[in-house]
Amino acid sequence: MNEILESLQRCVERGKVNIKSPYPPDMKGQDGTDELARKALEAGIAPQDILSKALIVGMQKVGVRFRNKEIFVPDVLMAAKAMAAAMEHLKPFFKSDELKHKGTIVIGTVLGDLHDIGKKLVSMVIEGSGWEVVDLGTDVSPDKFLKAVDEHPGCVVGLSALLTTTMVNMEATVQHIKSKHPAVKVIIGGAPVTEEFAAKIGADYYSPDPQGAVEFLNTRCTPN
Ligand code: B1M
């Protein structure tokens, strides 16, 4: 693989944002994703290759290592920051339609629930895998989810809940969405949620972690 792309992939994995960043300490003074993405474009590498061969592969490795408990929340946050720095350089190509997202996921924490750390992590890893993420935030009502689905035809929906008292609101949300858009796929997650619960409320998938959500999206959801 091209040397710049290899370094870029490594910088996402390690959370190296730019040359000034002291993190990670063993990469101090080295280029980060910011410089390398610019250099890759200047070297004539196609934006699509920068995204799919370096950034997405790097973030996928992050997702797998997080699942395997080899790295932890702060590492994922740094990887997402590094990914975002590179994406800044690719943004103009998304706008010009030269780069396409794989699809769109509307995501949020359900009604009554204010926990958003896990949902944000899931969003970052999904975004890093090439999907557009529409994050509705926390305490999201079934109506708000439905409105977002109306506005993003062909999207997938992701629901997060951290409380046993709010996970019941997932059922109302799934029903509300599916009553109008039966084909929309809904994936759910969060500490108290289980596969059995997902099946019971008519959700299409349960994932215990961000990587599982990415795998479901990439293998079971038709891009819009
Ligand atoms: Co709250 N809280 N909290 N809390 N809180 C828990 C969840 C709790 C387990 C603590 C405890 O009692 N041991 C408990 C829930 C008990 C239960 O219902 N079973 C609890 C409680 C009771 C409460 C309050 C009711 C406390 C009170 O006020 N009496 C209150 C509720 C507020 C509300 O939501 N209405 C409350 C408030 C808060 C804070 C605001 C203080 C804060 C949230 C800040 C924020 O998010 N911005 C908070 C926190 C931080 C926690 C703990 C300590 C940590 C949660 C967290 O961020 N984990 C938590 C105890 C604990 O877990 N140790 C606790 C890290 C995060 C990376 O993991 O969110 O599980 P997690 O996400 C994972 C997976 O679940 C999965 O991937 C993520 C990454 O691996 N995942 C998905 C999540 N969403 C997914 C979606 C997917 C796929 C995977 O697809 C769409």
C-alpha cells in the first residue's frame, strides 16, 4: 500500500491528530492525520482511496480493538479526533458528490434518558466506517425520531438506552417508526439492552458495542 496511506491509517489507529499534538508520546513531532491527509491529496491520491483504504480501515481496527478490550474509551475518542482532522480535508469532495457515504443512520438516546457517552462513541465509529450520522442527541421522543426518518429517506435508525426505566421507551419508538416506515431497520444498544429484548420489541438488531453496529450496517443495510 502507498506509504502515505499506511501512515494515515496508523495515525487514526493511534489517535495522532497533527504534528503539534503531544499524543501519543511515542509519535511526538511526527505528522498526524491533518498533515497526511493534505499530503495525500497533494500527491494525487483519490479522496475515495484516502477514505476507504486508510481512514475507514484505521477506524475499523479501533472498533475491533475496543471490542477486544485492548484499548479503552479515551483511545477511541482520540482516534475519532484524528479521523475528524483528516475528514476536514475530504469535506469539499463530499460536497462535490465525488465521495459518497455508504448510507445514513439517524441515532439518538431514547426519551427520558440523558446518557450520551456510549451513543457518541457508537456514532464516531460508525461515521469512521463511512456512514453519515445524524445525531439527534439525548431524551429523543418517538415523534422526533419519526420526523428525522421522514427527512432522511432510506436511513437506518439507532437507539441507545442506559436505564432499565428508559429502555421501555425503545419499544414505543420502534413501533412509532415502523407504523409509518415498516422497512426501516432499527438497531438498538446500551448497557441494559439484550438480544432477547430487541427481538421482543421488534427491533432488527442488537449490538453490545460500536463495532457490531458497524458490521450490521455494512452487511445488512442497503445503502440509500
Ligand atoms: Co447514570 N446510571 N444515571 N449517569 N450512569 C448508570 C447507567 C447506572 C448503571 C449507574 C449505577 O447505578 N450503577 C444507573 C442505571 C441503573 C439501571 O437503570 N439499570 C444510572 C442511573 C440510575 C442514573 C440516574 C437515574 C441517577 C440519578 O439521578 N438518580 C440518572 C438518570 C438521568 C437520565 O438519564 N434521565 C443518571 C445520570 C447520569 C449522569 C448525567 C450523571 C451521567 C451521564 C453523562 C452523559 O452521558 N453525558 C451518568 C453516567 C456517566 C453513568 C455511568 C457511570 C456511566 C455510563 C457511561 O457513559 N458508560 C453508568 C454506570 C456504569 O456504566 N458504570 C450510569 C460508558 C459508555 C462508553 O458505555 O453507555 O454502556 P455505554 O455504551 C456502550 C455500550 O452500551 C454500547 O456501546 C457503547 C460503547 O461500548 N452502546 C450501543 C450504547 N449505545 C449503543 C447503541 C447501539 C449499539 C451499541 O446501536 C444504536
